[in-house]
Amino acid sequence: MQLTPDQRSQVFDEVKRFSADLHLSNDQKEKLQTAFQSAREKLGDYMKDHPNVSRGDIAKELSSHRDQIRQRVVNFLSPDQLKQWDAEIAKAKDFLGQHMA
């Protein structure tokens, strides 16, 4: 999935805003960063092992990692933070889904 520089900037700005809106503690920030890093590594390994993978397959792989990340964040986000997390992830799925098609 290739995003334009403007799209990457938009995603970065949204993630930055979202992080601030969640009011994460330093411990939560570290745990979330670890979860994202693990998902990135797994996706990188998948793409290395499947160099001709389709966009649809990448979307499925991303979806499986979102589920794993959510399972991890349930352990350290408050119920209010988790509601906000779920709402923002739904927006991200919609945004990224448009660019995967």
C-alpha cells in the first residue's frame, strides 16, 4: 500500500491528535509503542515472505494485526480510552480501506 506524502502526513497528524486525545500515561505510551512495533515487524516479515502479495492480502494481514493490538490495549487502556480507541480505529479502517481498493 503506497500512500502519497500528503496522505502520510494526514495519517501522522491524526495519530498525533489521537494520542493526545487519549491522554495516555507514559507507561501506556510505551506499551502501545511496543504493540505497534511488534505488528510492524510481523507485517514486514509477511511481506518479505510474500513479495508478490496482493493489496487484498495485505489488508487481511493488517486486519489480523489490528485484532492482536486491540487484545493488547484492552489490558492497559481504561474503558473510556478503549471506547475512543475503537471509534478511531473504525475511522482508520475506513480511511485505509479507501486507499487499499
